[in-house]
Amino acid sequence: MALELESIKELADRTGWPKSRIRKLVENRELRHVRIGGGIYIPIGAIEEFIANNTFEPIVEKNSPATPAV
């Protein structure tokens, strides 16, 4: 099984996220990654996994009247 990896720059280019945000996620160990030599590489799918694990549904109160549009 071959594990596909991408660099921080490649991930930033693909997602449109700043490299600094991705580095911060790596530093805080919130994003799966591997260090090879002096480089940091992220497994393909790790950012989607991060988003799925950190996505929250809105809280909707039942039986509350709808707020009228202003």
C-alpha cells in the first residue's frame, strides 16, 4: 500500500489555505503529518479528515417561533 503525501505548499495550493495556518495545525498536532528529513508531509485526505472531525452542526431549538426577517 503506497501512502500518498503532499507538502505544506502543495496542500496550501490545493485548499487555498495559508501555509502558516497549515504549519500551525501541524505544530499543534491537530493535523496528521510525517517528517521526512527536514520536510513535513501530510497524507492525502488528512485535511478532509481534520475538517470532518472539527465540523459542528448548528444548534436548532425545537418549538421556538421563527424569527421574522428584518
